[in-house]
Amino acid sequence: MRLNKITVLGAGVWGSVIARHIAGLGFNAVLWEYSRELAEAIAKSGGAHPNIPDFKFPPEIKITGSVEEAVKDTDLLVFVISSKAVRGFCRQIKPLLAGRVIPVISASKGLEDKTFKTLCEIIEEELPQLKDMAFAFSGPSFALEVARNLPTKIKLAGHNPEVLRELKKTLSKAPIILETSSDRRGAEYGGAIKNVIAIGCGILDGIGDGANTKAALLTAAMEEMNAIMLSQGCTTKSVYSISGLGDAILTGMSAISRNRRLGEKLGQGKTLEDAKREVGTIAEGANSVQSVCDLIAQNGLDCPVITAIWQIVVKEQKPRVLMQALGF
């Protein structure tokens, strides 16, 4: 597999950090961003990112707002856009790819409403020539830490073992070290469900409960995650891997987690719209919570903690219902 041009889709914080990592590996890195305001802010600042302190894009990274320019002749696509935008974007680029077969990495996290399909499944459905060429990229990875070259481990999961090995060999270098897995569904479900759990941790912070209570929530929620993921053909090994438990600990315990901060504001009694506005950037758990609870209902599972988080986020119930679900 020969890689020259690698395109990262989305110049948010994580997408920008990934693009810089790719450029540092010596590839022709292209970063596509739909927001003209963000692209112009980066250009006017000489390559600084408005949301990443002390960050600078190397001059060899090409930043573009043109989908055609981004996709043309690329050897690898990295999705770092909102989970809700993935299907529509695939339809947009389908004629541009013109049947070409290239690997695609999904660094976005979430499940599609009603279908419960993962993002890699959506990519392969909309771009059928990419069957078994979509790979999940998931793990404990705060972009602001990686931007400072602090190390992290990420799971790269997919169904093509040869391409998986090549991608790991090519892209794994400090600060981003890759582990591989054939349980792609497990990596993606873990990445979606842990964001919901992180909102629950934040709700406890907003209420004012302590670390003891949060430990109880994490323990109970991981048991529920295991039940949900097993019902979808995932492995328990994935549940307690870096893309499951590892990511849940990071996003649930850290002050900088967007999902945890969203939950904290809900725990303080704010509405979902106010909480979203104050957090500012996308908290994917708010997009995933309905799908996760629909999955619980469809499979007849008993998941009181995650259901309580859904009641607070979607049904605007009082934050204390989460404490009741935990038996307090």
C-alpha cells in the first residue's frame, strides 16, 4: 500500500492535531474545513489555531475549503467531522472518488439514530467499493494533550488485516501510538457509549457529588456498556480496552472533557441547549444518547444508569434521577 496524499476531513481541534501528526510523518497532508470562518482565522494568524494554545500548522499542510481539491488523488481519508454529517458527506464525495478503492479512517464517534449503524458501517454502505476498507480510530485522546506531544494510545480496528498492519506501521509514531484490533464494531460502540457515560460523570459534578459517587457510576455504567456491546456482537475484551474503559475513564474524569462539561452544566440545572452553547464545541454524547437508549429498549436490557442519563439529557428530568438509578 502506497500512501502519498492523506486528507483529513475537519479542522476542529482533533482533526488539526491529526493533520499535523500526518505531516510530521512526511506525507502530503491536506486538511479540509467546511467553515470558512475557521479556515480564514487560521490563515490570518499565520497557521495558528484559534482553539489550540501554542499550536502552529507546519507550512506544508494544505488547508482547503474545496471538497474536490481535498479528495482528488488522495490515498487515505481521515474523517474527523460530526457523526451526524458522515452519511451526507459520503454521498457528496461518492462521485469524486469515482469507484476508487482507498482506506478510510473514522476518528469521529457516534451511532446513527434508529439504524444503530456505526460510522464505518455507514461509510461502507454509502461507498460500497470500500468494503472492509473503513477503519475505526478510537481511544483516550484529548487533542489538547496530543497537541503538546503528550503520548497516547489509540485503537485502530478493522476487517482487513493486511491494510490494518500497514496503517499501523505507517502512522504509529509518538505521540500517537496505535494498537490494532479486528473488533471494529467494539471500538466504535465503545467510543459512542463512553461519551454518554462521560455526560453522567459530569452530571454528578454539577450536582456536587464526590469521587466516591463517580466511581460507583463508572463501575455500574461499564457493566451496562458490556451488556449493550455484547448484544451487538462486540467482545468484552473491547469493552475493557483503551477504546472502552480507557476512554471512559479519560472523558468521565477530566475537567477538559466536552461531554463531561456538558453533563456538569446539566447537573447544575441548565437546559441542554444552554449547556451546548456554553460548551461551544461538539459533545458527541448528546448525539449518541438517544441511539444508545433505543438500543437498550430494542434488546430488552436493564441499564438504569444510562437510561437515567437519557432522561436528563432528552426528557429534561431533574439531575437527581441519576442518583436514584445508582441506588442513593
